[in-house]
Amino acid sequence: MVVDANSLIEDALWRAQTGFSALTYLAEEQLISVVAPAHVAAEVREHLPAVAARTGCESAIEVFEMAHLPLIHVVELPSELPADARVAGVAMRDADDAPLAHLATLLAPAVVLTRDRHLTREGFGDGDWLTTILLLRRLAELDTMFYGGSRFVWLFSIYLPGLGVTSLVRRLARSRIALGLALGLELGGAVWFRNQLRSAAADAWERVAPVLEQTTDAVTKMLEDRARIEEALQARLVLPALAPSAESAIARLLAERGGPVPSERIHAALIERGHDISLTMTRRTLRAHPSFVAVPGHGFQLGRTLLSSIEAPVRLGASGPEPGCRSRHKGG
């Protein structure tokens, strides 16, 4: 996810006022990676104080420094722009916005959070970044619910009809050995006690079937909701104009991992993704590209995080606005 200064300013104001933002929540939970060109943090620091003073929310400065800044990977980019008409269009409108467009194409398909018309007119974001964040948050919620629901359906449909005892299944699920023994005993017992087992399974299924049906319906609805959200997000993505280069593939891999990755693993991932590149050339690319930062003993990562210039910790109220915020500002 590529963020612009205007979206970070709005989100810092929102979190200062409410104690929460979906953007920082998703990043803190490592559900998304937040990246920005090197100049974006400087722009926020330049303009946020005036906006915070105007809105009566001076604590937003601390919120940005302590809550947002540690989550952002600041990325240096080559001075030469990529051969992408969209990036060239942004550069013609405003050269200062070209690095963000460049970064978005490097990571494409990527989400861009911005309200800047120089970017949105060329297809980098749609100006409604808050809706994009809320869609991502809902997608994360559905994934959590869906995986839990899927396990629930699997558990009830496979084990309860045969064993008929919920507490026993919970114990067996915690031990692979016990589960294997139970299944072996069940299969063996089926030979000697076929009629009795059929009767017990039928009784158990009569009790379980309504619950299973309700759960299946709920999971089906979640899958339908997830498909709609994915479709809405797809329309908001910056898509690659050309086949992904090795640099782009590396950037996406490092953004997905969120931390340093050894060059050997990066090379193996490139081969898996269809890139005909040697380990030597992979390492040469990693060292030459300014977006990739070497972490001694650990490999390479995308960009770097910045240290806060504020030493005092910021306390974010979960139940109400921070002192000094007179009015609420639209944000995530």
C-alpha cells in the first residue's frame, strides 16, 4: 500500500481524535505493508502542524510521529522514471508527485491512498482513500471469520457424526496421536459393531445437522461478501502496464514479507515466479537499486523506517477524543 502525505495527515488527525484508525490497525497487525517515497514523511512534518493548529488537534503531531511513522517504509527511488505513460503524465502535472507514481508502478498491482488530483487523474488512487481502507479492513475481518467458520464446518461434518461427542472431539483435536488412535479404533470397530455405530452416527447427525446447515449458510454469505469486496478493491488497484520486471518482483516480495529477506530466498522466489535470473544477478540488482536496503546479517528489505523525533510516548484514548481536539476530522 502506497500512501501520500495528504492521507497520512488526515489519518493522524482522525486517530488523535478517536484513538483508532483502520490504517494503523491493519499495519500494526501486519495485514498490510505501508510504503511511501522518501519525501512524503518530510511533507507531513511540514504541513501537519498548521493543519493540526487549524483544527484544534495539536496532538495529531505526536500521533503521526509515534503511531504512523514507525509503520511506514520510506523508499528511495531511482531518478530515472519508468517507461510508463501514467507516470509520465503525473510528472508533467507535478514533478513532485512522480516518485509516488513510480513507487506504485514498481509494486503494481498496488493500492494508492491519496487525494492529490495530479495522481488520481492518471489512475493512481481515486481520491476516496478512506473507503479503500475500510474495504481492506472488512476483507481482513471476513478472512478471520471465514477461516474460523471453515474449521467449524470441517470439525462438525467430519468428526461429530461418527463420534457424537463434542467434548471428545475437542480433546482429540489437541492431540494428533490421540486423534489417529481414535480414528483407527473407529475404523476397526466398524467391522465388529457396524449396526451399533450406524445407529449412534444417525442419532448424532440429527443433533448436528441443523447447526451445520446454519454454519454453512453463514460461511456461504461471507464468501459472497468477500467476492464483492475483492471486486471493489480490484477496481481501485494500480495495475502493471507491462510484464513485471525482476526489480518489481523483488519489491513486491519484500513488501509482502515486511522485513529483511536473505538474497538466496529472494532468488528462489524469483525463479518460482518465472524469472530467468542467476543468484549473482539477483544480488547485483539488490545492491544497485536504491529501494532495496541491506540489513547486515539478515538480507534486504524494502526501504527503511524512520525514527520519531518525539521521545515522549503518546497515549491514545480508545473511548474519546484526545485533549486539544476541538472537532472531528474525516479519516480512517
